[in-house]
Amino acid sequence: MLDGLKPEQETQLEGWLLEENRSYDEVRDLVAKEFGVTTSAAALCRYYQRWFAPRLVAEAAGETGDPEVWEGLKTGCIEEA
């Protein structure tokens, strides 16, 4: 149920994965302990690929992106151009 995380939990998850560079297994255990959410390493990998990887690619390309756009992607509220 990673899609149901609160914004502050998403921020913490991002920190564990990106800033602290923890393994999916470590983060899985932290998510269970800190958030009370059971997940798997595979689910964390999919979450990372869906939400964090595209942003990292955009940032590396020099496109910082609008935070509202990223939030819209997470909630499915982006309209097609």
C-alpha cells in the first residue's frame, strides 16, 4: 500500500532510498516499523521506478520540474496535453 502513504511518509521514504541509499530490504523493514505498512522489496523497486527514477532523470537533464506536476503524477491528476 505504498500509494497510500502520507506526504511526510513519502518524504521519509525518499530520504531512505535516495539520500541514505539504503537497500530495498532495509527500507522494507523501516516502512513496516515506522509506518506500520507491510510491503516487499519488489514493491519498493516498482515505487522507486514509477515516482523517483523519472524525477532523477529529469533533474540530471537540468529540468528541475514543478513539484505540483510530480504530485499530480502520483495522484493521477495530470491532464494530457
